[in-house]
Amino acid sequence: MLKKNTMRQKLNQCKTLLKIFFKGKNQDFFVQFFRYCFVGGVAAVLDTGLVVYLTDYVKIYYIFSVIAGFIIGVTVNYLLSSLWVFHRELSSVSKKQHVIDISLFTFIGIIGLILTIIIIWVLFDLFSFSILISKLIAVAIVLSWNFLARKYFVFCKIGFLDNLLNK
């Protein structure tokens, strides 16, 4: 009987954790980071898959592959981050703020893209790592930059640029 109760308690704890991390609105930093990593993982799989496919199979120069992967990744990331990670309903944001948010989100992503290209260039061209390993290392490094910049500049309570413009 004790094992059944312990098992049931552990199952309930798991359900509670799953609800915290996957359901509903949550402003907790670590929950948002977990969700951002999950969203980033989805975007990174799409991005990386496209980079490897275009570079290794279509034989496109890797810089162009990285840019194409970036466009797909940032689009998926913005939509899922807005709706699930930071809970910004797209219809509740003014058109002006929406344009500012997308622009800033993309600008932060472009900085991440530049960092990614530099990291991949160093690892792939200079140290002869495979494109996959180079890309995975770049993803790991750029993840922290993207999360923190987007959390504090795009999805803060008052829009960052809007706040600067109104001073």
C-alpha cells in the first residue's frame, strides 16, 4: 500500500510540474526560461535541419544556409514566444508597438545571427568541425543572449523603445 501511495504522489508531483512548465500564464523567470528553451529548441531544430539540408544536400554555401535557417527560426520563435513564453496576445498590442516589438525582436535575432556566423566560421572554416557540431555550439552560446535581450527589451511590461521615445 505504501508503494502505491508513493507512486501516486510522484505521479501527482510530475503532473503539477508539467502544468507549471507547460500550461497557463507564468511570469516566473525559470519557467519562462524553460519555455523559451523549449521554443528555442523547436526553432533550432527547424533552423539547424534547414542549414544542414541546404549545406550538405543542396550544396548551398553555408552562410546562405545559415541565413535561411535564421529566417525560419526567428519567425517560429517570435510567434511561440509571444503567445506561450511571455504571454503577449498579438491582438492586444497596438499596431505601433507590434511593429516596434517585431523590429526589436528581429534586431536581437540579427545580433544572434552575426554571433552564430562568427562562431560557425571559426569552428567550421578555421577548426574544421562539422557544420552540425559548429551549429550546435553556436546555438548553445547564442541562446542566453537571445532570451535575456528579448525578455528585458521586447517583452517587458512597458515596451523598451516606446519607453525611450516617450521620455
